[in-house]
Amino acid sequence: MFVHVVNFWLRKDLTEAEHQQFVYGVKSLGAIESLVTFNVGKPAATDRPVIDRSYDYCELTIFNDEAGHDIYQVHPLHVKFVEECKHLWEKVLIYDSETV
């Protein structure tokens, strides 16, 4: 399995319409065919010193392999999301991992 986790820190000055644009855009990625699992969430209420809750949204995607991830990266829905929404975030942090 290939896991791709993307944490987004949105700009603090977004209007409600811009915020909804981001949510709609990131959720649209769930339609990409190479995905095995897709989830978009906000930080959970858990509170321990080792938990980073500073991000606004977390996107979790799981693929069968790196080839599935590579398809996702160039898929028109992903390209459109980045093009139309990149101005809405101030920071993105990505963690990719493979099953051992």
C-alpha cells in the first residue's frame, strides 16, 4: 500500500465562499479512480503533547502502490484542484509512506 497524507493550513482571511471552494475542491479528489481509500477531515478533539492540531484539513489517500499515486498526481481532477485552490492555503505538508 502507498499512503499519501496532505495537511493544509488555510489562509486566515478566507471568506466563507473561498472556504467552501476549498472543501468542494478537496472532496472532488475522492473520484480519482486509482484511490483505494479517501478521507478528508479536520483535526480531532484528541489532545496530547505529541499531537499536532495546527492544520485546518487533512486529506488521507491510500493507493495499491506508487503507480496508483503517480496516476493521482497527474489526474485532471488533481491538477484542477491545485490550480483553482492553491491560493487558498498558506502551507501544505505532505507525508508519503509505503507498507513495510
